[in-house]
Amino acid sequence: MKRICTIALWLTAVMAEAAPADTIRHHWGAELSVMPGRAIVMDQWQSKWQKDKQNLAFDLKLIHAYLPSDSNDYARDYGFPTLSAGIKWSLNHGITLHKGEEFWGKEQNALKEVDYDSQLGNAISFYGQFARQLLRTRRWEIDYTLNFGVAWSQHIYNKENNIDNELIGSRWNIFFGAGAHATWHFAHDWGLRLGIDYYHHSNGALNRPNKGVNIVGPSIGMVYQPYYEASIPTQLIPTRRFQPYTYLNFYASIGGRTLMEEWQQTQFYTNPDEKDYRTDSFRCYLAYSFGADVMYRYARRWASGIGVDVFYATYDDRIREISLQRNDPSRISPWSVGIAAKHEAFFGNLSLNVALGFYIYRHMGQWAKELEKPYYERVGVNYRFKKAGNVKIGVNVKAHLTKADLTEVVISYPTTIFTKKNRKKLK
């Protein structure tokens, strides 16, 4: 802890020396926080083999603030938010896992239980953060935050010495976080921040296992905000008028995933003397999708609508093979079709998209019926290339009841066939 505080103070000093004082004071700050967290048990099976659940995380952020003096309509619509670049160090050595007799059952216990506890292992996350302030006064500030990034894990699942770590199956993972905070500004440039935070690490189904780790807990931090007084609007600041419009959004994607069916097969239906018994090597299969959405952008920052999604799986033969091994004669088709409600939030060229869909056609075997739901979710981040006709490139995670199905790269093209007036608004 002492070393981390020293690093934070050194970085703040370097930042202050490297840039003009007025620039630092008006737009830049920093935060150091600590979070004693607890791993959340997500289902009845995890409750049987996750033992200790406590962890501790340290967070260091460089903050950029948008101010009322800036000519940014998006910032004004969001109440002058902040964007941050952060590093989170998660100490997970207090989280252990062991599939014992209560998991396997007495008859199979002697055959499958190992004589050690598996470790989740520490992780380092690198992320960007969007923070929206809901209240600002001279002394108090209330906000919520959304974080997206990547994480590197120290210990992962392997059949040699970490066989019960079903939470993390790959070194590199997707990081997502959210939180709510209250800050007391006890000095001119300094504040004490208290909050509740949640974060998640998983590999987006690009490897197995992929149950993921979910951490929640209180946080306390010290913030350096030399820009804070300038961020409090002294009067209502109008933004440029925004005219709502309707547009079409066409997209295509390519994604990757490993199969839950192969994980289940090698964990529970393979003899211990076979090579693939509880293996840590899984093939990543390609998956494609395309679709069209009708969207209504009713505010500069928001658009909502409905769309049709078409999915094509390249792994249908493999699922058919596994299904036959389990005497499952169900029909298998590589095609799936869904209808989804969609929403997108914009901030300049960046956007966050979410969707909740329902399958109207899907045949992926009995195992899929047991493990999936008839609906799916999608969440992703995008960047718009305005000079390329507003084409957007993004990364999505598709899931079933929050359990990742695949990770995909998406190219989308928003356009309109309604009026010339609408077409101009897209620009």
C-alpha cells in the first residue's frame, strides 16, 4: 500500500510538471482508491466449489474533465462528464476453489477430486472510464461510472495444478465495471470519495472455462480535482437544438467462440484415463452475423429501435457429433434468426450499444436448450469514422442470460432512405 501511494504521488507530480498549470487546473486530475471486495456466487454449482471469496483491489486513474467553458454539446447534454484512463490491481489470492465430495458425489469423489485448492490468481486491468456527475455542489459530488477494458490474469485454469479454477480460462480477458460514488470536497483541490463498485473479468467465450469472476464491494479513494470549481455551472447553459430523426443501420460481424458442449463433454463425459479428460485446450470456432435495424434518434446522445439479427455458425457439424455421442437426435442448423430491441448511447464518435433479442429460429441441439435461453443479449462499444461515411467499427459480446456466447468485431453503416433532411443529420 505504501509503495502504491508513493507511485500515485510521483505520477501526480510528474503530470503537474509536464503540462502548464492552467491546463492541469482546468481539465486534468487523478484518483487513487482501494476496494475490499467479495466474489459473487452466480449459480448453485459455483456455490459448491468456491471456497474463500475475499479480495482487495487498488485503482489508479488519470482523469480528464469536460467543463462548461468547453464548446462540446455532448458534454453539455451529459452534464459535463469525465473520461479516465485507469489501472486496477486485483489481489485475488484470498479466492480459492475446490470441487470436493459435495460437488462430484461420493461415488465419483475418489476418482475426480484433487488434493489441493485451486487459486483464482491476481489480475491487472487496463480500462477507460466514463463518469457522469448527477450532483455538484461546492462540497459534494455524486456520480455513476462505466468502465471497459482488458485484463491480464496471473493464474488460469489448467489440468496440471489449477484444475478447479473454472472462473478464468485465459491470460487476457475482457474487463467491465460499474459503480456509484459520493465525493466530499474537504479542500480546494482534494476530495474523499466513497462508493459501491462492481467489476467483471471473463474471456468472452474465446476460451474455456469462462464462468468469469464477478466482484462487488465498497470503495474509498482520494481524488485530486484542481478543475472542480470550474466544473460547477453557475447558470443553465443551453446546447444547440437537436432535431430527432429516423435512420437505418446495417451491420455485419465476424466472431469467435469455444463450445460449452466441448467443455461439458471433457469435464463430465470423458474417462480420466483419456487424453481429453478435463483438458485445457479448446478450439476457437468462427461465427458470422448480419442484420438491419430501424433506429429513432430522439436525442443527441440516445437512439432506440428494433432490428433483425441473422447468425451463422461454422461449428454445427461439431455440435451434431457431440449430440450423437449423447444419443441426442435433435435437429442441428447453422442458422439462427432473432428479433431484438436495441439502444445506443453516443458521446462524440464513441458509442455504447445494447440489445435484447428473442430467437424466432434456432436449432442447436438439446444441450443448447439446457444451457441457453430463448433470448440473447448484446453489448459493445463502437467508434465512428466520420470521414468514411459514418462507418462504425466496434467490439460486441453476445450472451445468454449474461453467460457469454461469443465475442465479435462489428462493422456497421447508419444510413436512411426516408428524407434528404434526415440524411444531412447523420453527418
